[in-house]
Amino acid sequence: MNENVIKFFKIYNADAALRERIDEAEACYPGSLEIRDSLVSAILLPEAEKLGLSFTVDELRKYEEEKWASVHSDVEQTEADLAKADEDERYWLINRGWSSDEARFCGDK
């Protein structure tokens, strides 16, 4: 895994101004599965590059998948525990609460 992803999110979690810049830019995009990779490329990756922490969408996806799997690997956790863990973590590519509204694109059938 690219260490820059980890470093970036440590900075992201600690820097309110960075989070605000990203949130403002993200607000210009609808929450749609179809554009999540583009959203990351247009917003998150340039901010990471400004910090000298370049990484790719694929590297971010691997990081998120590993993080999500580590949280969800404990079979002792309740559904409420898992939901709280997901609430506490911000994912850009997976489990983001975005949906694929097929009816919107393909009709109601």
C-alpha cells in the first residue's frame, strides 16, 4: 500500500482547514457512484499532491478496502458497533452512502 495515503489521511484528520477545502469542493458534486473515481481525481488527489503525498485512485481503493476489512473482521462486533465504526471513518470510494440509482438512468423497470 502507498504510505502517502496513510500520511495524507493523518493530515486530513488533523487539519480542519484542509477538510473544509475538500468539503467545499465536494459539495459541487452530486453523491453518485458513477462519479466517485472522478471526484477523487478532481478533489482529493490534487490536495494530496499539494502536500507532496501523491497517490492513485487504485491505491486509495486498496487502502480503504484494507481499512474496512480490518474494522469488519471482528465477528464479536454488533451491527451497531460496525455502523458506528463506519460513521467514524470517512471512505471516498467504498461504503460512502452513495447509491446507484438505476431507475434514474434506466427508467422504473
